[in-house]
Amino acid sequence: MSEAVQTRSGRRRRGPTLRQQESRAGLALISPTLLVVVVAVILPVIWTVLLAFQRIRVARLRRFGFFDPELFTFHNIENVLTSSQFLEGLRNTLIYSIAGTVLSIGLGLIAALVVRAPFRGRTLVRGAMLLPYVAPVVAVTFVWSVMLDPQLGVVNAIGQDVFGWPSGIPFLSQRTGTLSILGWDLKVPLALIVVILYQAWRYFPFSFLFILARIQAMPGDLDEAARVDGATLSQRFFYVTLPQLRGVIALLAVPRFIWTFNEFDDIYLLTGGGAGTSVVSVQVYNYLTARGDIGASAALSLVMAALLCVLLILYFRFFVNRGEPAP
């Protein structure tokens, strides 16, 4: 209990109460974290927003202050939105993000179901499934580049020896390829499909961990009752297992889509953004390095963040209801 304080007028003034002391102590404890967030997150975001509306290039960066009203302009936003490269990059980004998210979660679901039942060596198999996610990105992209090489790659060697391909296919440098199905020749975005498959393979262990944890926590009585009632394997999956996994799948879809939407290193290391794989994040990098236009790069980053917010709002509006996925 705080002691009373004697004032000059003779009145007694009480010190801070216990609740006030606890509040001050709490503020003192969180102040280092708050300072780090302000310096490392909030200030860079504010500066990016200011750069997006100013004419600033790399050569003038040293003479540039935090904000120069004389350089204020909407030209960067207009230039980015009217660029033909932006529309192509936005299309590639949406295809890459949606397909990559669906495939990575789907592969994680299949992998979790495969190792659900006990068998000899299950722990070793579970650990091996994490290798694509924990391996260095430079190492795995180099392995994929060698595997898909048209001259030395094992994929082309198997295709030519087993499937009779007339020549090697440059999977990472060919924009479109021809796929023959029942006599129909279809043009497909070859390099974009390859980077989507790589993304799904590399990040499915993340989904695998979450889904497997949920499967392990599921009661076995429901599946056993459905088995006794004569339900088939597919019926048990769609009517017993999948409804219990719907929540964790909806939870996984949000961070996986955000990370895939902002993906840069995988695509840049595999294709450099060429052959029809130029996504918005690669264009941000090219604006900054190839053109030296900091304002346009910041403007494209701002547009990218706004689009991501809109997509997430639509997701929560139409696919999530009161914290639970819509049926």
C-alpha cells in the first residue's frame, strides 16, 4: 500500500494505487517491444508510402530528406497502374498464388493422410517430409535447375529414353509448351507451371505439420463408427475426416496465400522472372535495381499491399463466417 504524502497546505495526497503501479510496470515491460515495432515496422511503412508519391531515384537518394513537398506527385501510381507489365505481373501473381496455395495445402493433406496410420519407419518418413521446407532455398533451386536442364537434367533424360521426347525441353526458359490430350494440342504456360509445382513441393511440409497435428487430435470413434456402418474410404474422408479439418485448412489458406503472393526468391532464383513468370514482387525488384526508380518501386509495393488487403477482405467476407469456414 502506497504511503500518504504530506503537502505544504497540510493536506495528505495519496501515492499511486496498486493498479496504477501495475499499469506503469506493464508499459515499462512492453516498451522495448513497442520501440522495436515502431522502428522496424511502422517507420519503414510510413517511409515507403511517402516514397510512393515522390519523384526519387537512386542517384538522388543521399540528397533526399524524409519528405520533400516539391517532389510530391501521383505519377508513380499512374505509371504503375497503366503499365502493360503490371497487368501481366498481376495475372501471373494471382495464378501463382492461388494455384500454389491450393497445391501446397492439398499435398500437405495427402501427406498427412498417408502417415496417419502406424507403420514401420513412420517417424523417419515424417521427418523426411520436412526436408523441402528446411533446406536452404539456394540449394533446392539449384537442384531443380540441374534436374530440369535440357542438356544435363535427369528429367529430360528420362523423357527422351522412356517417353520418346525428340529433344530436351527447357522447362525454366520456355514461355509456352504444347500438351497433347486425346489428339488436342493445348498451349500451356510451361515455365509458370514449373515454378508453381516447385512452390507447392517446397512449402507443403508447412501445411503437413498443421494438418497432421489436427488429424492426431481427432477422435477415432467417428471413423470407426462409419467403418462399421459400411461407409467407403471416400465417404469416410468427405463426410467424417474433411469436415473436422475444414477449420485448420481455412486457417492455413490465409498465411500461405499471403506468403505466396509476396514470393520473390524462389521465382527469381529459378527463372529470374523471365519466360512468363514475372510476378509483381519481381517487378518491384526490377524497378529498384534495373531502373533505379525508388518512387515507382515503392508505388508498386503500395499497390501490391492494397490488392492483398482487398483479396483478404473478400476471403473473410465470402469464405469465413464468424470465425468458421462457410459450409
